[in-house]
Amino acid sequence: MVSTKWFQGLNNLDNFLEIRKKVFCEELNMDEKYATDFYDEFAFNAVLYDDEKPAGTGRLLFKDGKYIIDKLCVLNEYRGNAYGNLIIRMLVRKAVTIGAEKTYAEINKINKPLFEKIGFIEVSSGENNKVLMMKTGDVGGHCCN
């Protein structure tokens, strides 16, 4: 069974940090400093569980006047189940419920189709295969379409 929980602040950091470290640091060989930053003090973190085991996470933060999705990751053994899609939809819905008209995501170009499927459009592209995507309004329909 799939379930989700919201976390905010550093008191619950280990609920999503373990997933980030496995994906970003162990799998993608990124510096461990990438797994957490000062935004975790106030960002909203969604954690998805598969049979009560943490499987994926993503966060929503307010930065430079924008609601931004980042740190989206799903553990390798749970990929292919549309969990990333569900987490993105949760984060967009959270942004809208707290007042966002637009939700942004700073992502690697390889993830662009996943975000486009949900209604995001590319706003700009930057260095290192990064793109800024934007979604106006809420998510409609059902998850994982």
C-alpha cells in the first residue's frame, strides 16, 4: 500500500534525508552537502511510503518570490511505479493551497518529460543541463495519467 506524509523543519529530517543521500550521494555520486541545506528548516517535504518503507521524496520551498519544487527523488528499487508523478502532484497541490498561482521546478533536462506530463512548461534553460519549468494553477485529473 502506498501512503504519504508531510514534514516541515529539521525535527523530522531523517524521514527524507535518508532517501536523498541514497539517490543523490550514493547513486549519483553528488557531494553529501547537496542532500540538505538551510531551506530544510522551513520547506515542506513530502515522503512517499511503499508498504511503510520510505520510497521517494520531494520538497517545496519559497525562494526568490517563487514556490519551487526540488530535491525530488525516488529510490531505484521503486522507480517505474509513477511515484515521482505522485510526489510532484502533491507538491503542486501544496503550493496552490498555500497561495501559489504558479509552481516552479529546477530540474535536470532528463526529467523534463515527467514534468511536462503534469502540465509544466519550460521557462528557461541554464548550465549543466538544468531547466526551469513552471506550472500555472493546480493539478487536475488523477495522478499517474
